[in-house]
Amino acid sequence: MSSVNLNWPGWIQRTQGGWRNGNDGPRDVPPSDEGRSGQLGPPPPVFREGLGGGGGVGDDEPPPYTAAEGQPPQGGRTWPRVVVAGVALLVLLILLNIGIDIYVDRLWFGNVGYQGVFDLRIVTQVWLFAAGAGVALLVLGGTYAIAWRMPVEALAPAVDDPRLSRVIHIIAAVAMILLAIIFGSVAAGQWDLILQYLNAKPFGTTDPQFGKDLGFYVFELEALQFMKGWATGLAIMAMLTTAATYGVRLMMHRGNARSTLAVRIHIALTIAAVMGLFVWSYWLARFELALNPGGFVFGATFTDDNIRSPVQIVKMVAGVLVILGVLSWPFHERLRFPLTSIALLILVSIVGGAILPAAIQRFTVEPNELQRETPYIERNIAATRSAFALDQIQEREFAADDFVDEGDLSLNPEALLNVRLWDHRPLNDTLNTIQTIRPLYVYPDVDVDRYKVGGVEHQVFLAARELSQANLQPTQQGWVNRRLQFTHGFGVVMTPVDEVSPAGEPVFWVSNIPPEVIEETSSGPIDLEIVEPRIYYGEVTDAYVIANSETEEFDYPLSGEESDGEADQATTRYSGDGGIELGGFFRRLAFAWSFGDANILISGSVDGDSRILFRRLIQERVNELAPFLQLDADPYIVVGEDGRLYWIQDAYTVTDRYPYSQPHGVGYNYVRNSVKAVIDAYHGTVDLYIVDDDDPIIQVWDDIFPELFKPAEQFPGDLQQHWRYPQDYFQIQADQYLTYHIESARGLFNREDLWAIPQELLRQQEIAVEPYYVTLRLPDQEEPEFLLILPFTPRNRLNSIAWMAGRSDGENYGKLFAFRFPANKNVDGPKQIENRIDQDVAVSRQFTLLGQQGSEVIRGNLLFIPVGDSYVYVEPIYLQAETGRFPQLKGVIVVNGDTIAFEDTFVNAVDVALGRRAAQGLSFLGDVPGQETPVEPAAAVEPEQQEQAAEPAAPIELSDDAAELADQAQVAFEEALQKQREGDWAGYGAAIERLGQILERLSAAAE
């Protein structure tokens, strides 16, 4: 076997005298194959000149190592080229992918009419990236170049190898480019923060601590903190680059070099720059105290104001001393001053930042906490009430009379009209059972709204019938079905909230496919027409589809009468403006690349006129246009006067940087319902309207994107009639009001009057009562209106203490009322009412009977319904077979004072609760869900019905003798007990009524 001469940087060589450095003497290893196998070759100059223990520079030094002594074969240089080519290809693919995504997004923004919004965002991000990357590259490259070229005092010659220098420069350049890309990307990612900073507006209110307008905290401080953090990171990287560069140069001088004054000044300047940014951070930290979450309340407290804020000033002074110490070091080369100033800064940070605040808090604040913290608690109360618009709530007293009588009802007849007998959760299950028509349809949600019926607003439930591709059968999961055929939902269902069919099912005003609108309702004619029922944009349309292709789209199933015998489904072609025309080859290629779907390019069913519809979810579309808005969880569908379907999406401006305001559990401490979006369910157009132009945050975004928003005056009038006080917004305000109805510092400190959201039962589980919509007349108001209300209870107690109402109609939209119950009066809360219902013998027995035969009793929303100065509670009861999800309404409970009425219709329950008639209970007990029963439809309580129900029962012939009356009373009582045991609740009620008459006559006879 021939010997091998390895072309390897062998800087240690074997000689006769042992192992030694390459400069210690002549090489005894021949460069030819005559040497021993595996002999290492000659070293490169860097190691021969720079790393030896001895070895000077003289005439007897061996000649420099050249490529001729051990040049690798040409094939050995191939792999760097392959790596470079691979990296270049990867970068090209990344850039291509980014470019295609930008192209597709720009087409989408152009389709919805907001291309200028997209262009501004992209231009801003590009400029920020370029500026960030450019500054980073300039700083890092500049400090590297200075450090590399800065003369040093050499005690030994440096390695002079162009290849080594080139390698170092390449490594440094790659590292700096990567860092520049990172810094540029970080800057571009904060485009919204920078735009807010550049377009900041004042709130018109100053914080009491530093006298700054609140806009400084909301729009500017966070941007300044980002700039400081970004600059600090860059300065630290520059300092490390400087240190690393000088370290490499020192190695090239074999450690035998000394710094010059210029080198020391350079190093000192980089350290001073970092320290200067720390001083800036101490200055900004003072303002962050107004956003401090760590005290008794949010915001600056006594310790923050008197200790932590001054400590930041002291730290700034100490930081300046550190800068002076560092800058003085290059001239005297003594570290005493710099180290002393650094030690002082550390000492101030530890003592002033931790020890002293803790001591002051423990020994000064805690013994006198209320006295010390009162000014700061008052700030917190004022800020929180302002930030959540609680200071706009109009507070009233509510008498809460014990019993609703005929007089109360005659003055407030609308109170028990439109009472919601359907809970949206069981109703959703029912709709998904009887109105989906085909398994591929689904009702994701049920929304409450109001429409004019017979010239009067009537409260209804409305639900969109959407197509869920998740419900397609396995045989229908092909690409053509998912992308070209099953593209849209169809129509809506509408049911009044207060009507029930004889079978306990909803009464439909709009139903079926195609939508059928009844001409006459129980409340009068309904003026409603659905011209375009197709829903291409909704709440479950999460997949992209291609419309107007060569493949006909599935429209709706045909009934036997409609079918022509050859097809059982109607088809359609999309003719709307939504989506983007796929056009020519390159556009189709771009979409195929972007969606990772080659079928877009190669399918014969897709042509240039086909339109690709994506981002079809309502919230996704709005969020893409305005990512700075927080969206309400419940977009709701509306039928416009033009017969088209529209979605209304409420949106909020929020921040977590409102000084002193207590954050809500979702994380932010300021919220306004400033925007409402309207989305066309067919075309997909999105219009954003500013409905609160007093909000500074939306003013800033309107200045940034003037073409994105429209004024509220341009909101379509027919759709404005369907504005609702948003549930999420109301819930957030209610949550904060539980504590911040308290306006005194002492009251908040003592936590003596905290409120809570009451509990109710749903499917045998306790849940918090949700805000619910009602139609009624508020106290001291002239007309009934559409309201969102919620009752409150004291914390850790069950009785009610107040209720809140949000108004939705006309000029009153957005106004809040809070009605407090008298402090000296106990008003049963929802949980107490639930307990009373459970403990009622008659009701409990009927629940037991309802739950037989494998059925589940579902208790719906327990509704608190104000009636004048009094109130009633209403709870619908549903029955559902355990094997299905098809709840049917089987009874209604009405609680009026001490009376609990459980009847099969709301009208009957109201009559019993008002004392108009005796209790009869549920006449259909023993029926199972789905059976047709002669149950009277639950309808509104009309005046004629009230008069008929109020007629007294036929008089009973009674004796005038007390003894005979006592015997008759005993007989009536025993009869009532017998009827109760038999479950004959009608007979039981009649016996009790007869007993009452006997006792009245007996009382008169005794007198």
C-alpha cells in the first residue's frame, strides 16, 4: 500500500527531537509519497507564525506555505459552490414565496376595495425593514470596520494571510447581514405601533402623576419603549462585535499586542452607547409606573410615587456617572472610576429598586394603607370608570315591588309581550334537527333581533343556514365537490321568540329551501322578502372555493314536485363580485403556489372567468382589513330591505395602556365599541363605519387609513334599525361595574359593596347568567325599546341588588342605565328563584314526570323581566329525548312574588301567577318528545285574553252556618290532597279555589 500525504493543516509535526512547532526547525517530513503513510502535511502560515511558543522572525524562517506544497485536488473545491448554490436557491424560494403571497394579498385587498390600505401597510413595513436593516448593517459594519482597521501597538507581527482575512470578513459579513435582517424584520413587525406614534392624538385628559396627556401613554410610550429596546439590542450587538473583532486581531498578533488610545476610545464609546440607552430606559420607567399592575390597584401607588419614581432619577444620575467613568478610562487606563460608578448603579438598583420600596411598603404604607393609598385609589376609580364608559351610566332607583298586579300590567302591557320563551342554546339544537334539510347544512348560531310585524317591532330569532364542508360524506370529499360544487349556504330561518307550536316546536316565519316567508303571522303581516338567499361568506365558510367554473354549483335540494325526474338538486353559477378572477396562466400559477393546490392550475373546469373566493369567514375578513380592532364574538345576520342578506360585526378599539385603569380579565383596560362592519353574504364586500367618533384611538386609525372607514351617517338606514348593544361590550362593562359602581376610595378599599353575576341552571349545571335581549319600557320612559339587560347580586350572596340595561334603538343607542334595588329590601336573585322552583312540591312532581321515559328536562334562561316598578321571573322548560338533540318546549314557569306558576303555555302561567285562574299544571304529562299534543300555542297576552281570564269562577253555594262551612272546608281540603296525589292538577287547583271561597265565607260568618 502506498503512503498517503494528507493535505491537512498539520501545524504539529513529528521530528527526530519529538513533537514541536513548525517554526522550530527544518521539516524532516518529505512532501513526497516516500514518507510514512498518514504523515501530516505542512501547516498554513497562521499557525506557523501566530501560535508557536517560540520562533521569531528572521532570515532562517522557512519560506511561506504555498498552495504548491499541498494543493488539494480541484474536486475538493466543489462543495463550497454547492453549498452557496443551495443557500442561494433557498433564499430565492423564500423571496419568491413572500412575493407571491404579497401579490395574492394585494389582489384580495383590491377586490374588497382597499388596495390603498394594503399598499400603505406594505410600504410602511418595507421602509421600516429597510431602515432597520440599513441602520443595523451600518452600525455593525461600521464598528467592525473601525475595529478591524484601528491601529494597535503590536509586540509581534500579525499573521499576513489574505485567505484568512477573507474568511474572517466573509463570516463577519454573513453574521452582520443575518443580524441586519433580524433587526429589520423586528422593526417591520411593529408597523402599527410606529404609525400610531406618528399619528398620535391627545385624549384631552392628563394623568395626575406626571401631567402627560393620556395619548402619550396609549400611542407614544409603547413605541418609545420599542425603539429603546431595539436600539439597546443593536448597541449590545455592536459592543459584542467590537469585542470579538479586537479579540480576533489579538489572536492574530499571538496575544502580543496592546491597545492604543484610539482603540480604547472606540471600546469606551460602544459601552457608553449601551449605558446611555439604559439611562433612557430609566427615564421611560418613570412613566411606566402609571401602568404598574403590582399595587393595591392598577397604576402608581404611594410607594411608586414616593420611592420608585425618585429612584429612577437617582439611577439616571448613577448611569451618567458610569458613562463618564467609561469615557474617562481610555485616557488614564485606570478602572477605579468606572468600576466604582458601576457598583454605585448596582447598589442603587438593589437598594432603591427592591429593599427600600419593600421597607416603605411594610412599615409606612401597610399600617396606614387607606390613608396612604386614598389619592391613588381615587385615581384608579376615576380612570377605570372613564376607560370603560362606566361614568356614562345613568343610575336610578328601582322600587322592586313584591308583586305584579293587574294595574302594573295595564300600565306596562308590552312587558309580557315578546318574552323570550326560546333559549338560544336548545333552539339551536332544534333548528339543526328540523331545518337543516340536508346533512351538509348547519346553523352555527342563533341571533336575537327585531323586525316590524303589523307595524310593530317584534323580537325574533334569526339563523343562517350555512354549508359545512366538514359534513360532506366521505364519497363527497373529492376536490371538485369541495372546491367547485358545494360552495355556499342557503337562506335563513326566522322564528318569533314568544311563539310555540302545539308540538312544542318553534313557529317559523321564514323556513325551508328556498326560503318561504309566511304572509300573515299571529301578530299581523310581515313585510319581508329574501331576493338573494345564497351565503358565500359566513361563520363556518373556512375553506376557499372556486365559483363560476365550468362545473355547476349545488344550490339546494329539490322536492318531489320540483324534481324533473333526472336531477334531485338545483344548480347555479356565481354571478357576484366576490373573489378574484383567476385570469391567465401566471395568475393561476400564483394561486396554485399560494394555496399549495396544483388543481387550480391543471383543472379543466377552471378558466379565466372563474373566481377564487377565500377568507370567507366574517371575522377573518374584518380582521385582515383592520387587525388593530378587537372583534365581538357574535356577528349576526340581517335581512335588508333590498332582500339581501348582510352580516353585522361589532368591533372594538382597545388598549392595555390607559393609566390607572383597572384591566378587565381579557387583558385590556380601555374599550370602546367604535366600529360596526357590514359584510354582504353574497358579494363579500366589507364596509367599516365609525359609530363613536369621540374615541381617540379610532381617530388615529382613521387618520392613518382614511379610505378604510366611513362615517356613521352613511350607514344604511334599513340596517341601522338592527343595531344591537353588543353583548361582549356589555359583558365587559358589567364585569367592571361589579366593582366600580363604588365611587369612594374607602368603599373600594374595604370591598364592602362588591357585586357578582348571578348563577342559573342549564342542563343541571350552574352557569353565569348571560346578558339577554328584551323588549320593554324602562321606568320613566314613554316607549318600549329593544334592550340588553343583566341582573346583579351582592358578592357571595344570592339576593338581587341591581340590574343594568343597554339601549339599542335610534338616538338612544349605546346608553346605559343601572337600576338599584332599595337597600332595606330583600329581592330574590336568580339562584334563589331556582331554589324556590326546585323546592316547590307541585313543580318538582311535574319535573319528575317529565323526566320519565328516557327524557331529559332542560331548563332555559331564567329571565328577570321588569314590569313597571315590579318584576317577574320567567323560565322556559324543554324536554329532549336522551337519544337525540331535539328539545321541545313543554312548559313555562312564571314567578310573581310568592306565586310559582308552571303551566304548559306562557299565557296560562301568567294567568296563574296573576291570580286570574287556578293552577292546572302540564296537561300533557306522559307524552314523549315528538308527540303531537293539543297544547295551546304560547302567544302574547292580549287585553281581550286578560279580560276573559280575569272573569271569576262560577260561585259555589255555601252555607251560612259555621259548622257546615267547617265540614265543607275539610272536604275541599281532602279533595285537594287526593287530586295532588293523583297528579290531577286541574282538579287540585279547583279544590284549592273552592277551599279559599269556603274559608272567606267562614271568616265572614265568624265576624
